[in-house]
Amino acid sequence: MTFTDIQNEVADRLNLTSAQALARIGRSINERYKWMASSCGLQTMARTTATASTVINNPQLIFNQSALGGGVEKIFSVYDNTITPPRFLGELTFDDVRQVASSGGLAQNYAIALMGASSVTIQLDVTPTTSYVLTADVESNMSTLSGLMVPVFAEDFHNILTYFAMSVELDKMEKYDLAAKQFDLSESRLGEYRLFIAKSAWLDIVQGVRSPGVLVNVPLVS
């Protein structure tokens, strides 16, 4: 379903026709859409990569442009993608990186220094004397839906947005019981979507098994 399809569906169910109502429904759809993308277990909606080049004599590095075109909200990992296999940096606390900081050479570790509205700044454990590119797996800002844009999650669950927008409109009409019912439907479908993403017959999960410098005797299926 496109943004317009969802918007029209909500308006049709509630017999709303004015331009003001359609605009308000659109804002509610986008509110829920961005709420979803930033909630637990739904990183698949916005997970992508970003790159940044180190600045000579500056141990901080800013990731602010994702491969999806949006800003960067969170970093999951940082690595040197110019070699095969990629060389992953370890993640430490900010204080730990401060204590092991050195000058020159390639960064081995990083810490999150600052998380802004659409950028993440990391602190490297070295002060670079040359410029080189690092890549990060990141969570990107979501685009604001409009027109024929399609929400980037499974279409069978697009009614999560429909139910939420209906709940907002019904609440505005002071039909609180009906509003609560639609909100509960949206939450129920959201929970089902989290399960839909998480379920797998073959996924091996071992916390920290691939962390740099950590050796864990766990057989991995290739």
C-alpha cells in the first residue's frame, strides 16, 4: 500500500473528506511509521551503511549520511571495508578509549561520543595522521512518507499505520473507547510483526562471538 492508499483508507472508514483531515491523517501515519522504525526489534526497517573519512589530527569521526539518503541515528558496528575480509573495530566505553588513545596508525577501537538527531560521532583510539575511510552498519532516519511512497516494511502489516491513524482521529472526536480499540489493534499487529521478523528456523545466536579479540569455542554453520 502507498502512503496515499493508507491515508484514503483511514479517511474512508471515518467518513472524513476535508483537506485538513487528510493532512492530519498523514501526520499521524508518519508519526507511527517513525515510531515503529525506532522501536525495539524493528531495525530491519532502517538498517543500512554509512561511510566517513578520518580527519588528520582529529580522533573524532562523524557519520551523518546513510546509504538510504537519510541521516544516521545509531551505529551498530564500524569496520574497514577496503580489505577482505573487513577489519572490524572493537567498541569500548568513551573513558576506555580515552585511556588507550595514541597517535598515528590505524584505529583498532572506537566509542560513541555523541548521538544527535541525524548524526553519530565516534571517538577513535588513535589520532589519525592520514585520512582513510571507515564504514559503519547504521540505523538511518526514516523518510517522511507522502504520495506514492510505500512504507518499507511487509505490506501485510501496513494496517499497523491504518489502525493507529484511526485511533488518533477517534480520540480527537472524543470517542475514547473506539480510539483505544484501534490503538490496541495497532499494537497487536506491531507485536505480530516483531515476531514475524524474529522467527527463524536456522539462526545461530551467541552474544559477542564475533567481537574483535574475543575467542569463543562455538561451532558456526557456514
